[in-house]
Amino acid sequence: MPALIPLPRIRRGFTLIELLVVIAIIAVLVALLLPAVQQAREAARRSQCKNNLKQLGIALLNYESTFTVLPMTNAQNYLPNTQGFSPQARILPYLDQGGLQDLLDFTQHAFTGPFNALVPNPAFAQAFSMQVDVLLCPSDPAPVQNVGAGGAVYAGTNYMVSFGSGKGTNYDLRWPTDGIVFENSSVRMSGITDGASNTVFMSEAVRSVGADVTLPAGVLPPFPYQMTLNGSSGVSATLLATQGLQGTGGGWTNGPSGAIENPNLETIWPLKTSWRGAASAALRGRGTSWAHSGAISTLTNGYNPPNSRIPDVVTHFTGFFGPRSWHTGGAHALFGDGTVRLLSDSVDTGLHRALHSRNGDEVLGEFQ
């Protein structure tokens, strides 16, 4: 009987074409899934940002309940060339940060030096570098810590306290403004005559990054502008007999009061070329230090609507600002009744300014 010849084994596997089809299907599935994952992550970050502002609202109201006034700022301190602390620093115990506030002393100055070259009081330098998570929007990719003049390290913040509408001469916070805070203020809840539910207490902003730069006139940095525009040229910082800063050129003009009133920033910003980052010696970037009492670092007004294509314009110790965020469609704002709302990018400018006024007696309609 002849020997049986074994049949050759049939090797089973993918052909090259089949393998390419599988890879193509996986690539399509990943392309479909990745945006959904990113959207889910951003939704979670947005929710955390909203919760941060709610916690800040509770802290502000608890502070007011304890001291009968809302926390003040004192950028111009009691001694020449010194500055005090921000409102954010004053509410630390109500944010479960009592240990951090124990490192501070509000009877002393927080910063020394001229406004364009501030350095921290050495006694508080380490505290100023400490990160406070509730002050940070998780959607903001900017580094938390910034290095300023003399190598000082500062931890930043995304959440700004409102010093008013910015309209008229209310941008000059050396005088009482229509906001909840101004220089050495003592605003009570009873002073919010527009109603707490109609008055913005805080809003979010985009933190600045990098060094100061000069760009050609009319050229903007990438949106949403991680820098602030230096608009001080043509503006005198001299204290006048009445509220307001006097325009002397550079596109700035004066109103009936003899000071700048309701400027048209759309025609002014293209004339400016100097941009401030987080490493500015003057701390003129947005949110560069949670401890700094200046309007640039920790305060804001509602002159521009959320995520305006007009950048935040700094004029010496103050400026013309607006809420700004990395979220799609708007920016979060905290109202005096503790609610947090995402103010739409398309909100009416006049209405937006009215929302930042505590005592303007404006008639407000529905808003988003």
C-alpha cells in the first residue's frame, strides 16, 4: 500500500487588503470618537469652572456676613510706592485656605516699588507663589506660575472681581465706582440697589502668558488674546479734581467732564503696539497674581462683552476689560445672589455694562 502523502497545511490570516480595510475602519472610528471625548472633557472642565465661581460667591457672601462689607482692594497703599492686597487674598479663609492666609498680614504692604517695577514684600513672596486651585479655570492652558520683576514667582488666577461697568468715568477706581469694589472700598449688600441677581460680582478671564512683545500697529496676537494691550500712551495718570483720566493723544479724547468717557476702543486699539504678558515687570498681564491688588491682575469691568475681539486695554493702573474664556460661546459670570451664568458672546454691550453696575437703575431685560 503506497505511503500517504500529508496534505499541505492551509495557513489562515488577513490578506493585505483585509488588513488595510480594518485599519481604515479603526481610523474612522477614532476620528468619530475623539471629538466626542474632547467635548466630554470640555463639558467637565466647564462644569468645574462654574463650580469654582460658585465657591467664590459663597466666600464673598460669607466675608460680607462677617465684616458687613464686601472685600476691598487697595492698590494705592498707605505708604509711597507700596500696594496692598487683592480681594481674592482677603477671602482665602472662606475658600478653605486659612493656612495660606495665615502667611499674610494685611496691616503690611504686599508690594513695593513703582507701578512699572513691582516686587513682593519678602515676607509674603513664598505665599504669593502658592497655587490656589479654586482660582483656576481648568480649560485655561496657561502656566499657573509666572516670573516677574527680580525673579519673583506668582501664582495666577482666572477669576476677577468687578469694579463696575467702566462706562463714563467709572474705570477710575481711585474714586467710588459703580462696581462692588474700588480703592479702599466698603460696599455693603444694601448698596447694590440694582439687585444682587442683576449685578455681576466676578467673572472669568484668560490668563496672560510670556514676555512683553511689540507687534505692528493693527496686528493682534492669537485669539482669545493671552496678552493685554498697553493703551497708556496718550493717557495722563495725574489725579484730577474729579474722577477720570485725561486723554492727551494717541487716539484718546476727553468727554464733557474733561476726562476720557466711553472711548471707542475699536478705533484706539489699532494705534497701539505694546502688549503685556505674564512676565511683565508691572504685573500688567491678566490674572498673573491672585495677590496683586491692581485692576490688571485681579479686577475687571464690563466695558467689553464676553470674548470681545477688542482686546483688554490697560491704561496705567486701570483699563477697559471684559469677561474672557476658553469656553465656546461665552464666559462665566458670578452674580450677587450666588448664581453663575455663562454670558453669551453676543450679549448686547449696553446690557452687559449695566449688569456690571450695582447702582445704575437700569431696566434689564432677558439676557444670556
